[in-house]
Amino acid sequence: MIRTRFAPSPTGLLHVGNVRTGLFAWLFARNLGGSYLIRIEDTDQERSERQFEDQIYEDLRWLGLDWDEGPDIGGAFEPYRQSERREIYRTHAEHLIEKGHAYWCFCSEQELDQAAEAARQSGEFWKYPGTCRDLSKSDIQKRFAANDPAVVRLRVRSGVIRFRDIVHGDMEFASDVISDPILLRSDGWPTYNYAVVVDDAMMKITHVIRGDDHLSNTPKQVLIYEALDMPLPEFAHLSTILGPDHTRLSKRHGATAVSQFREAGYLPEAMMNYISLLGWSPVSEGSEILPGDELIRQFRLDRVNKSPAVFDTHKLNFINRHYLKTSPAAGELVSRELQRSDWMPQAEGDSWMAMVMDTVVPTVDKVSEIPDRLTQMLEFSLEDSSDIQDTLGDSGAIEMLRQFLAELDSRDQLTTAQFREIAGKLKESSKRKGKQLFHPVRAALTMKSSGPELDKLIPLIETAAKYDLHHVARCRDRVRDFLVRYG
């Protein structure tokens, strides 16, 4: 049975590169009817925090990922936190020592650092020289009796290390350039390469999917699998994600954490869809809009590209705009944003929401932009007339706007139907039509030469004014003030 895992460290927020790894592993498992588990790699005790672990779960669930085993739900191979598996790592290390595959090393870190630095300055290659490889049992007992700190090192075998990577193909490394790696530190905590192999082997992981920054670790891990007499999983190392400037994606490129995109108003369907396209191409050609069930159906590891993927915010925005129009979750997010920004009337919420979804949402990339877009659409200032000089220089337009104001004064409010009725009268009386008719009206209502269709804009103005949302002025007041200033 296919078994994949996602093993983040709870030392910070979940970033795009991390979550792509988790997403690809999830898609692969779900495509083949396998199991997907979460393992928390929290051996960095100084930086690991439970709040980050909780945020990881929240971000993954928001994206739409579920898991079959994990620290929060248990499973057949628990515990799923590395900090709770120290005894397991110690036991396996002792067995490796007994079989001659590992040994106690008493070399001090300071001594080794000095030797490595000396080799570096002389331009020589350096690796751990195996000083403690052949210590006798009596020497080891004496060192322990003296309370000398010790680590456990793997005894690297001679020869070539080979493994196959689904993305990169057949890989081959010479073992003579690999230092005997530390498995257990002197404080008893395991190193990454050791803990991840023990965990993956014991949890029967069949496919290890991770970033290609771990590709150089894999030869050491292959050696540990061999020493443990455990079968190798299949590996798939994903390419690096770059920013628009083709350097590694980082905070300097803007938002990179999943929670930041969530707070900015991106929909989870859009994020899942876009992240899946970072270094992977679907089987079907054409549209790149692929909902979760379709991503699962089409996902294949052999379609993962080994070239770096570039994070393109414009493409993400394009995909998010699509889901804003189609996702059932969009309305709830929009409503929450309108309430947060005081753009939601106390009554007529449903009709107001319908207007916003129809007129405003299609013009934004993400939900967080809606308040500013409403302000741009509905603000009214007579100070800057540079955009409407054609109207101000047209005496016929000014006269027509006086007739428009007279019609508005005879009505309590202006609805779309009433506007259309008034527009018909103005067309007949002024003999103006098309742009000649509607551009002056738009100028008087918005002080702009372009914007949403007036049929859609006018109900927004009137409803916002009715409930005094952000001090929006009614259409009648706008036309009157316009004529006082410019007529």
C-alpha cells in the first residue's frame, strides 16, 4: 500500500515551499488510494513551539488537505512527534553499535572544527578522519567512566551509493567523500538524517517526497537504511521555488507563508490549484483551473519537472479571480471582509452582498482588496476635475445634468429601474445618446470618466448612502454639488 508523509518542523509559519511538498505527497497518496500521514519533526527544542504545530494543522485543513495518521489523531505508528520518539532512536543506535555499523565517538566539536578550518585554509578536502572508529571496549568504558561526552557515528562503508529518484533519475555517489555522520548527539537527541530514516522505515513510508535541498542528504540516508537492514523507499525530490527575480523565494519577495495568503483574501481552492502547478503539469492540456478532485485524478509524480518553478503572483491572482466567481466559500469571505471594514449595512445585507458580488468582486484579485475598491468606486470629491474636462466644456451636457437633477428631486430614491426611465426621458429631450448621454451622468456621479456600468453603480451608491457607509453621498446630492461647483 502506498504510504506518504509530510514532516514539517514547528519552528515557524508554513511556507509555500513546505506546503507544496505536503500537497504533492497528499495528491500522490490520494490518487493511488494510499495513506497520508503527518509527522512533526521537533528535535530543534530551542525553536520548536506548539503554536506553530497548531498553525500547521490549521493551514493544511484550510487548504483542503486531510490525513490518516498524525499527532492530533493518532495512528498505528504513534507517536508522531520526534521529541516523543527519543527512546526509539536510542534503541536503534545501540543495535547499530552492536552490529558494528556504528560506534561511539569522543572527539570534541572544538577539535574537529579546528581541523576542518585548517584544511579549508590550506585548500584541502576534509572529512572526519575516523579517529574513534576502532576504539577498544576498554577505552570506551574508560571514556564513559570519565564522563567524556560522546556521539554515535555511522560507519560509512566503502563503495558506491546508488538510488533512483523519480524526478532526477538514477543517482550515484562515492562514499569516500562522506564523513561518518553523527546519528545521536551527546545530549541524546537524534540528527535529522538519522531520525528521518528510522521514522520513515518504522512507519512503512513507501515514497519520500521532499525538496531537492535534501538531495545531498539522501546518500547518507541510504547508508543508514542499509545499516538498519530496512528497504529503501522511492524518492522524489522537488525543484526549488524561485521568486520573480529567479532567486530563491523568500520574505523579500512578499508574502510566502500560507497564513499570509489566507489573511490577504486568497481562497483555499485557488491556493491549492496554484501551488500544485509549481513544478508539475497536469495530464490534460488547456485550462489550468483544476479543483481538488481533478488535481487528485490527474496527479502523477513522473510529470514533476526538475527545473526550478517561479512563483508568479499574477498567475495566482488570475486563478483566485476565477474561484472568487465560482466558489461557494467566496460569499462568506466577502461578507466577513465587509463587516470587518464597516462596509456592511445593518439591513438589506443580502441585496447589498449581491451587488458587491456582481459589481465589485470581479474587479479584484483577492478579498482583502474589496474595501479599497469600494472606496474607489463610491468616493466623491469635487477637488480634481482633470478626468472630466470634456464634460465641463460641453454646455449641452451641463444643461442635461440640470434636467437630470430635476428628475432626481421628484423622487425619494434612485433605483436602477428609475434611472433607466430617467435616461430615456433625457435621451428624448436632449437628443443625446450613448457616450454623450452617459459620460456626463457618470462625471456628475463619480467625478471619473470610467467605471462600472451605471445600472450597477447607482444601487451601490444609493444603498451605501442610505446606511451612511463611509459617508457616501446620495446620487441627488452628488449631482447638485457638481452643478453648484461646475454648472
